[in-house]
Amino acid sequence: MGVEQHLGAALPLDLAFRDESGRPVALGDYFDGKPVLLSLVYFGCPMLCGQSLSGLAASLKALSFAPGKEFTVLVVSFDPRDTPAVASGRKAAVLARYGRLDTAAGWHFLTGEQAAIDRLTRAVGFRYTADAASGQFAHVPAAIVLTPAGTISRYFYGIEPAPRDLRLGLVEASANKIGSAVDQLLLFCFHYDPATGRYGALVMGAVRAGGALTLLALGTFLALAWRREAPRS
């Protein structure tokens, strides 16, 4: 049980699933030029998965980015017993929690057969354990950011990932096609740490920036001092 990061690995986009309406789809149908935020859960989960999806919705609610516009949300069940009808109900609950019903077209809840599930979970390094007695699964909550080409860019852990981390991850995955100048400045100062799944201050970058500013200030001071002394000489 856990997540083994496969940063830079490509997803098998030919995998077949069904969306929440029961329509057959391929994984590649959702990679249309925008980064994708992937969440692996199972819809019959009595506790953790519901909390994880609610936490993800709460984190995304804090962003100005909108599903369907700047990025796509893809929620895939790793339980082959889940059905499109159950997926549809879970989507409605998550959208109600998110509060922006006009973004429904940017959220996709998929179910599939065991073979497709196994290939997807192996590709992203997602490991879970089945409990035969209860019929439930043990797993960790994780959100995975993918590039528009379907390669793995970032992993974020926990029930409610930090909105700043999600935003920076989506900006980087889009190759800076979304976001603002402020995001670019933040990415200069913050660096993604795969060990923690978070963005932290880039200490050496800050030191270099501080050193450059110090040299600039010193050079300006010396130039002004020389100009004042030149007429006297």
C-alpha cells in the first residue's frame, strides 16, 4: 500500500473505461491540450475516499482556475465492482461540495474492468490492498498532475492538498500556458520536492537572488560616490 512516484512516465492512453453516463471512453479522450488532475478512489468507500474527494474539491475551490477551462479533473475508480450509476452519484456530490455547477463538463468519473485498472495503477505507481473480510480497500489519498501529453508531472498527498501546490503543479504541467506572472515568480522561489509532494522555498535560489541584489546595490552606491568625487578631483 502506498505510492511509488513515476515522474516523467507516460500513461497508457489507450485504456478503455466508462464515464458516469455509461459511455465507453478511452483514457486519451481527456488529454486535449490541458493538464489533467487524476484522483484514484473507489466509489463504495465508506470514509476515506469521500473525504479525499471533498478535500480535493475544497482545495480546487480556492483556485481561480476552473475545471474544463484551464485543466481537467479525472476521477477513476480502482474497484471493478463500481458502476457508472454510482459514479454519477459521486460526481453530483462532489460538484455540490465544489459549488460551481457550471464546471460539470470538466469533471469526469470513470469505472472500468480489472485489467484496465491494473495497467493504470501500475503506470502511476498506486498500490492498494483489498480486505477480503470487509470487501474494502486500504490505500493512501493522492492527487496526480499529468501533462497534456499524458506524462506524470507531480504527486500531491493528503486528503486536502494545499491549493498553492495544486496551482503551481498545474502551471508547471501546462508548460506555463496557464497562470500569471506571479506564478512564474513563485516557481522561481519555490521548488517541488518529490519526497514530500509539496513545493518548498528554494533556499539557494533565494541566496543567489539576495547576493545579486546586494551586488547591484553596492555597484550603484560606488557609481554614485564616484560621480560625486569626480568634480572635486
